[in-house]
Amino acid sequence: MELFVEVCTFVHLRVANLKPVEELSNCSGFRSVYMFCKEDAEAIRYNGHSRGFNYYDLYSDCLFVDIDVKTKEENNRALQDIKKLKDMGIRFEVWNSGNRSYHLHIPHALMNSRHLPYTHQCVVEKLGIACDLSIYRGNSLYRLPRTRHAKTGKYKELIKSYPGKLIKFPIFQTPEKTSRGGEGASDINAELVFYTLREACLEEPDQHYMKLFSLSCLLFDMGLSYEAISDMLRMVNNFWKDSTQDSEVERAVEGGYKRVKGV
């Protein structure tokens, strides 16, 4: 199966540059924590970014860990966590990030799930590793090996590779979002929905289905109903000068529903 990662030289210059996993060894800078299938890689390229989307079908064969060591106490704790993994007989690598942190690369069998970020977070918590949990999101970036740190001028370099067995763990289901306002309340951001639809109407795309599919995924991720999204996409399609067929609109709605809901 062909898998892709997003790469960029600097975090603020990320422009949805997707490369096959096999080409990573020739890259420097940053990579997406998770990998994407070909279909999703094309959608990311089309949208121009992978930020703000939680519906991608994610792939991973490595648990990345970022341990900050700004103090002597944090460094001692990190060394204890590394020793703990070694004593468990787990295969992993320890890297110097180029700044004040250790990067652990813990390989595992290839896994595929929208719940991988939450799963990885659960695993490091169960292992008792004190680390940065913010990287466990579908759109996070992670520094590539042998990349020069902009502040220190130092490179991310391998400290030690520990042999052992591949770590094994199940998929943990991401908890469902609950309304902040109690029963019957809604977390839907009406203003965000309005500007999303407004932008779609004003900028007619080259690939109508891909745009409708992306909109469908985004609106389902916002929590809108199937019927509402179907009506909204028909409105957007009718607004375009070169509108597509209704069957394509319905296909985009159904495709977005299946992607976000995982059915």
C-alpha cells in the first residue's frame, strides 16, 4: 500500500507537500506524525493543508515521543523513563532533538485508525512517560532526523538504539465530544459554518467533487446533520457557474459521512 507523509522545511511554511514514505530518508525539516493513504494525500494537496481536519484515516508504524528536559529534575525523570523502556525489553531509539528534549522512536506494527492519536496518547500515559501530549493529533508535525535546530544550530542526532521486541497495544476509541451547555446544547460554530460556505461559494474550484467532498467532511466534523449538509452542498453547487450533477453532490455527502463517522 502506498502511504504518504506531509513534510516541510519550517513549521510556519507548511504547504501540504506530501511525499511517499520511501522518500523520507532524503528529507530534512519536519514530517507529519501520521501517514495518509493516497486518496487522503490528494485531498490534503487540494485543500493546501492538513490543519483543522480530524477525519483522515491515519496510519502509523512508530510511536513518537517528545520529552522536554528544561531542568535537571526533568532530565533525571527522562533517563528513568528510558531505562524503564529498556528494562521492559521494548525496541526503541533515543534521539537528541537538537534542543532541550529527547525524542523517542518506538516502532510498532503498521496500524490504521482515526483513533491513532488518542491511542498513542493512552499508550504513553500507561507507560508512565512524562512527555508532550500535544503531538498526538492528526495534523501534528515532528522534527526529522539530522535536521538542524533553528535556535541552537544543533542537529537532531541518534543517541542510542535499543534492540528488543515490538511494542503491542490495541486501538483505544477516542471519547465522544459532549456539549458544553448541557442536554440539547450545540457546539456548532455558526459563524465558522457561514464563512466556510461563503468562501466555497465565492471561489469556484477546478475539481467540483473534491471540493464538495472536503466541505462534506468538514461540516460533518463540525457536527451538522446529514440533511443539513446535503442542503448546504446543493446550495453551494447551485451557486457555482459550472455546477455539477446532483448525484455528485449526494456522493460527496455520503462520502463525507462515511469518512467522518468511520462507517
